[in-house]
Amino acid sequence: MKASAETKLFLSTSEKVGFDKTHRKKINFNISKYDTAVAEGKKLYANLDLARERAGYLKYKVVNDLDKYLIEFEDNFLKNGGKIIWARNAEEAVLEITKIIERKNSKLVVKSKSMTTEEIELNEALGKKEVEVVETDLGEFIVQQAGQKPYHIVTPAMHLSKEDVAALYHGKFQTEENLTPEDLTLYTRKILREKFIHADVGITGANFLIADLGGIALTENEGNAFLSVSFPKTHIAIAGIEKIIPSVKDIDLFWPLLATHGTGQHMTVYNSILTGPKKNDEKDGPEEMYLVLLDNGRSNLLAKERQRQALTCIRCGACLNVCPVYKTIGGHTYNTTYSGPIGAVITPYLKDFKTYKHLSFASSLCGKCTTVCPVKIPLHELLLVNRNEAVKNGYVAWNEKKGMKWATRAFKSRKMINMLPGKTKNRFAGILATKSWGSRRVFPKIADKSFNEQWKENNTEK
């Protein structure tokens, strides 16, 4: 089977980015800051492993009874005055959101950070309808001005240095050269305040959907999400169906876990629970509130006995920050919304398994992603399960499949291993492995005689 265009692009981009010393320096610097903060943040817990165990249990319980919790959430959300739209795929979600915006005759939308909207490519779709969509999270605003996609689940502009951002603003807004991060933030704030005031529609994601309350939990550090739902008359939230947690009582478990693993804070600065549009006796808040509940391939994951555990992910980004592959090739190389270990597990099901199966092979299987996951997803094991499924479905190249078959036969037979001399083995290895081994590494030479043969020669009684 030929490699997909996405596989070829992934390999070529990995080769380029992986040896970009400037890129690696920026990533290592930013992740080192994260590592220091997270180590400090985790001191909040007397027993972190117990908290992770409880969170993982609760989320997995929800996944296994997802239909029940979704019905409970919908019932309570509707009672609170909200409106729910069920979307089977990205196309349906975009269509329904577009209809709402057109009914409101809105030409300006403010949007807080949301990976789900990135997943359905909402900005691009609304742009074609001549609707201005303004990202209000600072990192998202920066990458939007750069014409890029988010680099990381939590920190969208991780790949840019402060000098890069200053140069971007100088070219885009004609600001002074070499502005400090504080000056850049103040300049951005002035732009966004005007957008908040004049926007008719605000769009957010949802960190958690609280079943027994019918509420949406949002956590952030800049206050932009709260402003995105406070000023506009219409609030549209979009979330994957897996975002459910059972009760508002569980939020004190999940919010600190998300904060400590995502940024190293004990708690993020702004935490809100939204329970529908404003009531008659309330002064603030949107007049209408919609929630788009998105499937978009999640049912494919739910149907898998092992891989469904990946739906318990709370999008903290911890697995990305420890992954040696992610830290080498970066977020954009994946060319998907969700990168790193969690992205490698779920993307083949959210998109197309045959096209994106290569992501599950882009791992050293060191297991560090599993070690740091706040809900104890066995990510490195799920990557192996995906690989196994790819092989069973025949999504591997003919020469790779035959090569593994021949290698298995050879390694099962001492006679076959010792049959050929080292020179012949090296010749075959050079032909079969050079391409996958890469041009930057020297393939190790196979000894003229196997260890077994040398042992016999050196230990034969004379």
C-alpha cells in the first residue's frame, strides 16, 4: 500500500523541522519554563496519584455511560433556557453556527480559545461568508495574525519567541520595533476591547459540561472568554460530546488537575460556570445561548473497547510537553488539530484511519505521556493498539509486511540466522533499511559472525 500524501508530508516536514536548531532552541526554552512551573504546581497535592485515579475513574465512567449523561445534561441545559444543536460532523456544526450568525446579521464575531472550533475549521468557513472572526486569547490572536494554526493545545504560540512576536506586530500593525511582551499585550488589549464592545456574537469552547447542573465550565487566564459571553447578545458554545462530567461537585477535582498539568498553576485565574442566557432579573449576559454538541468521529472511538479511554482526555497538553517526538518535530508537523501522543491516538478516528495511521507510529513508546496524564490514559499502550489495527487492516506497505514476515521466520531459527555471513547481512540491511533509517544516521555494521557462533568458538572445550 502506498503512503498517503499526509504521511509523505509528515515525514518530509519532520526531516526539516527536526534539524532546525533555532526552532528546537525556542521549544526547549518554553517547555523548560513549563516543566519548572508544573513541578511547583503539583506540590498542591498531598496525593497526586489518588487525584489522578479518581479523575480517570469518573471520566471513564462517563464515557461508558455517555448516552445517559448526555440526556441528563441536555434536559438540565434546556431547563436553564439554553438551546442545543446536535452535530454529527464538522459540516453540520459549521452549517448550524453559520445559520445563527446569518439570522443575527452579524459581521463581527469574537471567539475565545477553542480547539473544537479549530477541529471543524470554523474561522475559515465564516471568513468565506465575509464574517470577521477575532481570536481573543492572546496566543490565538498572535497565530491568527501570523496566518498560522495553533502550535499546541494549551499554548498556541509556543514556537514563537518574544522577538518573533514583536517583529510580527511591527510588520502587521506598524508598531515600534522590539516592543516588550508587556507592551505587546497592552497593544493587543486595546484592539480586542473595541471588538468585544461591537461584536454581536461570542463563541467559546467548553472545558467541561456539567450533567447535573446543565452548565458549561470555562477556565482561562486572561478574562477574554468571560468578555466573549458578556458583551455579545448571542453566545454560541461548541464542545465534543465527551466533555461531560457527572456533577458540579466534581469540578473541584478537575479544575485544579487541568491547571497544574496545563500551566503549573494551582488554579487558573478566571473560572466560570455558565447556566444559560441571562434571566429577566439579570443585567449581564447573553440574551440567547446555544450549545453545539459535536460527534465528528468520536463515536468511532467510543466503539473501540480500548481506544475509547482516550475520550477521557481533559486537553491539558501535558503529554505533548514530555514527548520526545513532539519536542523534536513540533506541533505544526502533525498537520492536525490535535498533536502529540493524544493526537496520534485520536486523529485516525476523528478523520480517516488509513490516511492518518502514520501518527501512531511516530512515537518512541517511552511511556512518559502515560506517566504524566492527569486522568491516567495509557497513551503508549493505545498507540500500540492503533498500530496493531493498522497492520490487521492491511494499512502497511507490501515490503514492510513481507520484511517483518521474513524477519520473524529468521529470528525464530538459529540455523537461518547463522546461514549468511556478516557481509551478506550488511548488504541486505543496507538495501532494506537505508530509507527508513534515514540519511543522517550510520546504520550499525553486523559482525561477521553472530554472537552464538562466537560464543561456541570461544567456549568450546579443547
